[in-house]
Amino acid sequence: MQMCHRQLRFNKSVDCGHVTLTSDTNIDCRDRHCYNSRAHPADCGANGKSPCVCRRYFTQPDRLYRDVRLLSADPARPTS
């Protein structure tokens, strides 16, 4: 099972290779042992219990690219 992670979506121009971020989504694994999940107990580390050691920042998100063709503002002038 994959733990919680981020998913970045980009549009990539097939004409020039320019990349534009279109969304940044958190994917919840729904595992109660994962600190980043909504299923993780809210009282983790409370009342003298030792806190879990499952904390992880989303430093390596999935990167998904979609090829797009950018249209010129002037239809008579080709996109360079």
C-alpha cells in the first residue's frame, strides 16, 4: 500500500516544452498508522503516550504531465 503523498499535475507544451502547474493534490492513504492521513488518531502522543514516528513531509510528489498544444492569440500567425 502506498502511503499518503502529493500529486502534482502539469500541462506541457508540445511546441516549446513549457510546463505549467495545474493542480497540487494530497492523496490520503487512509491508514491509521500514517501521520498524514485523516484516519490517524487525533490523540497520538497525548496523555503521556509516546508520539508515533511516522511523520513524513511530501518532498517527492508524483509528477503527472499532459501534453498540450498552445494556440496562438492570432490565428493567422503560427505559434513559435
